[in-house]
Amino acid sequence: MFETLVGKPVFNLLTFIYAYLPGHNFGFAIILFTLVIRFLLWPLLKKQLHSTKAIRGLQPELKRIKKETKGDRAKESKLTMELYKERGVNPFSSIGTAILQLPVLFALFHGITKIVKDPGAVVSYSYGFIQNAPFMQQLASGAKSLDLTLFGLVDLTKKPFDGSLSNLGTAKFYIPGIIIVVLSAVVQFYASRMLMITDKDARSLRKILKEASGGKEADQAEVNAATMRNMQYLIPVMILVTSINFAGALGLYWLVSGFVQYLQQRSILGQDEKELTATVVSPTGESFTAEVIAPPTAKKNQPAKKSGKRKKRR
């Protein structure tokens, strides 16, 4: 079912772009493929980022709730969820974007593996209307050959690291592939860091757990926040470990996807606050601006307007 509903459509989207792309460069096809996927996810991502920024604006109220409840976890959780509901904010909106990207990633992983093992799968595994494309017919007849590189500079079928850590002497390193993988991890780190809510009073997960081991009850909300901060390091490491021992095409996808994600986040999180608050409304349709928008700074030395009519001179 996964192969029919996700795997083959994703593979054919890539081969469709490859078949009709001028020059028929596989690396450029992956770049365009990634842009299409990010474009399709844009509405969901935009909603997620609006919620993220709205939650940042609610931090003073969340701290007030924490202070007023005085360690009553159940009451704190209830008041927090009521605040989110009142402001029309969904704290779990980022999960939907991540869930939608995972099947695409698995399908791409499977499709690239298929092409690396059997280049002929570009034609044989494509839908009929793609196989009828002039370039695909030339590939099938042997008149044309596959260009599985990035503009002729990087072989996307090679692994950046081919070997085992226990025996580095026999391992093979493909420097262009390693550069792509490292850049993809760096870009993802900055993209993840941008979503983190900064708090100068926040404690590290290690310190929280150390106090908990000494008998002090840990604040679950604080533990969750500390765990999320650690995710900004965990996700890039996962990308690095996953991509470095796989064909360079996957690293290129991560690099382009992370870079576009960074630009999209910067666009939304840095846009005008007034536009943001138009999307943060309560279920009844009432918008809330006081907590999300900083009040405009009063102009200094601005004379007060005189009221009343001017008196007539005698």
C-alpha cells in the first residue's frame, strides 16, 4: 500500500522532472523536486510557524500561570491549554509537518536506492506517460545515458563515507559528498535553532535530572522544554549519520530542503507583527493582539492635541 500510494508517486514525480528537465541532470532534478515538495507543504508550514511565533508572544502569560499555580502540575497544564485554546494557538502544529515529510523521505530513500542499484529503473519503474517522453525512449534504446551527477561535479551515486568506523584505514571518503552532508547538517541546525523559544532562565536537561535524582520533583513542562532544546542538536546529528553512509543524492535533498526551510521560517518569523496576529484568533473569531504584538512606542516630546474651538479675538 505504501509503495502504491506514496513510494511510486514520489519516485515518478522525480523521474517526471528528470525526463522533461532541459539537460536532464539528476542533481538539478533533485533540487527542483525538493522545491516542489516544500511548496506543497508551505500552507501547513506557514500555519505551524504562525503558531510558533504566537506561543513566543504568550511566554509572559505562561510564566505567570507557572508562578500562580505554585507547583500544581494539573492546574498549570489545564490553565495552559485553556490559554492556547483562547488564543487559537495549536502547540502541536509542528507534528503534522514532520509526519507528512517522513513518508516522502522514506519514498525518496527507496527510490534513490533503486536507481543506484539499477539505473534502468528510471525508465522501467516510471508510469507509462513518463516512459513515452522522448528522453525516456532514448534511455530505453541506449541512445542516451543517465547523468547521475550534480552538474557534472558531484557523483550522487557515491557514498560520502564507504566503510566502517572500526577500520578507517580501508574506508573510502568522497570529499564532495562529505561537504554536502556536513552543510546539510549545519543548515538544519540553524533552521531548528530558529524555532526554539529562548528563555534566559531555562535550565539544562542534565541539571533538571540531577536535581530529580536528589529527590526534588521535576517539572514536566520544564523537562519537555529542555528536551526540545536538545532536539536542535539531535536532528542535525541524525541527518549526518543517516546521509554520510548513503548515496550523495540523499544528502543533496537534505541540504536543499533545510536551506528552503530556513528561508521560509525567516520569512514568516520575521514578517510584520500585524500580519501575524490576523491569523491568531480565538474559535469565536475574536483576535487577540495585546500579548503577541508589542505596543507601539510612544513618541517622545509630542505635544498633546488641543481640544475645543479657538476663542474669537475681540
